[in-house]
Amino acid sequence: MTALALKPCPFCGSVPETGVWQKVGLTVQCSSSLTDCPVNPGYSHYEPMGAVAAWNARALDWRPISEAPQDGTRLMLWDSVSKRPVFGSWRGDNPKITHFAAEPAGPEVV
């Protein structure tokens, strides 16, 4: 298999690792431990490119905090000291916060 173009973990920035799933498929997961990554996401699929597409599709668009809205919009904010995302609105008053992304949608409740 050729090298796969995988985006880094959107929660901790680690390079993902891959492995065989159900003897024929592919698993893509964060390479950090749960103590280093607050979410430690992973995706598995019978088609290798399906796992890659699922992994890359949920990657977040982190942007510099200088571009963050200050209108009360809820955001996911990156705390550079704890190296974890925090949630809230940006007021421009916390030097530990270096980046932001849109707050992810919650799961669909059926």
C-alpha cells in the first residue's frame, strides 16, 4: 500500500497511526495515549480509503486566535498550556489561548 495522506489529530496534533482491521480493512487512530490526547479518536472501515476519508473529514480547521469573533459565539479554543481544547466564547483576555475552531456539532439524537 502506498503512503496515505492523513491529516493530524484535530485534538492534539499527533500524526495518526494505521493498522489492519477485521483482517481486510484499515483502522486510523490518534497515535497519542489518552493522557496526551483528550479524545483519542479512531475510525475503521472495510475499505482502506473509507477509513482515510472518515479520518480526514472530521479534521478541524484551527485558525489563529487573532481571527476569532468576539461576539459571544461559542467556539472550541486551544489552550496552549494544558494542550487541550476548551469551549466558550473568546473575549481576547487569555494569553494561553492560541487558536480556535468552530464548536463541533453534537451527535444526532434519533
